[in-house]
Amino acid sequence: MHGTIILAILYVFVFPGCVLLQPTEPFGPVPTTKATGIAVPAPSQPVPAKEEAVPEALTLERSLEIALKNNPEVAATLWDVSAAGAKVDQAKAARWPNLAYEGNYTKYLNSRPLFEARYNGQTRVFSKQQSLGSVLLKLPLFTGGRIINEIKAAELLRLAEENRLSRTRDELVFNVSSTFYGILSQEKVVDSVKFSLQAMQEQRQKMAKMVEVEKAAKVDLLRTEVRVADLVQSLEKETNVLEIQKRLLANLMGLDFDKARMKFTGKLTFEKVGYRAEQLVPRALELRPDFAAAKERVESQARRVDVARAGHYPNINLVGAYGYRGTGVVGIRDDRNPRNPTERGPFYDDDGQIGVTVTMPLFEGGRISAKVREEFSALAATQERLRKLNLQVRQEVETAILDVDSSSERVKATEKAIEQARESLRIETLKYNLGAGTITDVLDAQTALLVTETNYYRALADFCSALARLKLAVGGDLS
């Protein structure tokens, strides 16, 4: 007896914590078969930038392709869409009958009848140990619109998640494009610094020979060496900026950085454009997936209000059950001869029922009304966030147009300045060679050319990035 009690205690306190013999691995890959309603790619993992994974020279199109396939945030948002689809399936499942099996075994201190007498004089079976098994049925007939509104709310949230996925992809495209343009610009800047450094080193060698033959002052040589040292420092600085940008792009692409393999090819182009806010703002409000997602969240929250309001209405369900009640070998006691029980068994008796239940809230302490107020408040909050996003979309489009116009003018200005700076350097170098100028003028002209070229390439990158930002702000094609 004591052993049975100990085993029962162990079962109650130990086995409930071991329901799953193989718990889910939190950091293991999730099978794509668990996705709902989407084509989930292979689990996103940082992959090395090997030759078979990344081509020798990455174009912008290839970089975007790799990023959209391997970026962790895009993959995570895909799984969010899958989770939203599963919630839709859960909501729809509430419309169907609920079938369940329920069984138990009970041991009583005193004997209990296996079943109630169904007619006068019926012989009953009494036992201290009884088992019960039943199949239960529950079908909702009326819920005040709760189920249908939960389905609508879940479907709208799934659409919102799909639009959020589209926006995440658009943002990734912009970030990759902007970083890619920055890399192309920075490579041009590095090349300009290298060219200037080479030219300055050649100038230093000439100056050293001129100092030896006393045709130039030593201070001019020192000025040249200072400028060479400054260019060496600038080259190191600009090279570090380029390496940081490459690592940022590799991160956006979901790749492990390998500077020996991360090479890029492309051109920074400039074209005359003219966009107006009164044309693009309505287009942005129509095309932006995040704005569409915000509207769908407002509609979904309105359905959540209806779900809460359904709590005031009765719930009507069709319920049914069919099963058995049984026991082992027992003594049969006849009410007419209670002193001579007869041992028989085992005994089983089946039984069933079907009916309709009505549940009507009479007093809930204000819980349902408070829930309705909560959902109405949430609806007002989502409406205000939609209004905020409306203003934000307008501001982003207008700001992006101003950035495009500003960077366009910078490109035009610096493009002309390069020609002037090159001509100034040529003139100052010629004057110095003829003895009509100073080395300081040559060095200043060389620095001015380097600064102008740097500004030009960065203005080109800013123009391309501004166009990409305008496309992101509009949410679609700019044509």
C-alpha cells in the first residue's frame, strides 16, 4: 500500500515535467516544413565569402540578390509572416467541431454504483475501482460574432506582416544600394589620394635633386615632405573608411567578411531629374507597404473591438458525449438479497448524451466592459499612429526630393570645379618650372585638385543614394 502511494506521488510530481522526451532545441535550425503559407528559404546562417558563394567582382544587382536571400532580418520577417498565417489557421479552427477523448481511473474509499438504476428492481454493480472513457463533442452555434471577427482580425494582421516584409526588403535594398555607392565613391577617393601621393613623391625626388644642386631652398623640400606625410596619413584614413564600408555591406548581405574576395564593380552615374512632391506624395501613400500595413492594423484592431463586444452576448454550443464506465471483478449485491453477493465481472456499461448549452454572462464585475474599453483605446492609438505615418511619409518624400535636388547641384558644381582645379595645377606647375612661381602654390593647387575630386565622387555617391532614398520613400518605381 505504501509503495503504491509513493509511486503515485512520484508520478504526480516528476512526470508532468517530462511530458516532452525530446524538448525543442532553441538554437537549432527550424524545419521549413513548419512554415505556414510562405516559401521560407533555408535557415539563414553567416556564410563565408568563398569563391563559389560570391563572384570575383560584385555588381549592385548581385549584391542585392545575395542580401535578399541571406539577410537575417528578412528571414526573421518571413517567419513572422508564417506565424501570422498560423494564427489565421488557429482562428479558423474555432468554427469546426471540437472532438476530444477523456478517460480516467478512480479508486474510492467506499463502494460506488457503476451506474444508476434505470428501472425498479434493477440489479446494480458496486465497486471501489472504476474507469471511464468518453468521446466529447462541442460545436459552437452562436458566439455573438466572436469567431468570425477573430478570423478577420488574424487575416488582416497577416496582410500587415506581409506588407512589413515588403518594407523590410525595400529598406534592405536601400541600405545595400547606399553602401554600395559609398564603396564605389570611396574607391575613387582612394585612387585620387594614391595618385596625388605618387605625384607628390615624384615632386619630392625632383626637389631633393634641385636642393643638391642649390637650385631650390631646403625649406621647399621640407614643405614637400610634410605634404607627402599628410597624404600618407590621408591614404591610411580613406583606406580604413573603405574597409569599414565593405564590412558593413558584407553584414547586410549576411556574409562573413573576406577582404581578399570582396571586390566590387560598377559606375556612379548622374542624370538630370525633376520630381515634384505633389506628384510623388499620393503615389507614396498608395504604394508604401508600411502605410498599407498600418491601415490593415487599424482594420484588424476594429475587429478586435467586435471580438470584445461579443462577450456581452450568449454563447450557444452543441455538446455531446459517448463512452463507457467499467470495473473489474466485483461482488454483485441484489437489493432483495443483500447478504449473499455474487462475484462477477468485469463489467462495462456504455452511455451517451447530446444537447445544447447556453452560456449568458449575468455579472462579470465590469470585466467585459473594461475589455471593450481597452480595445477601443487600442483602436484610437493605431489610428493616431496611422496619422503619424501619413505625415512621416509626406515628410520623407519631400526631404528625399530636396536631397536629390541638392546633390544634383553639387555634382554639377564640382564637375566644373575639377576642370578648373586641373588647369590651375598645370599652370602653377609650369610657372614653378619656369621660376615664376613657388612650390607652395604648386602644393596648394595639388591639394585643391584632390579636395575637388574627393567632393565630386562623394557628391556622385550622394546623388545615387538620394535617388535610392527617394525610391524607398515612394515605395516603388520612380518612372
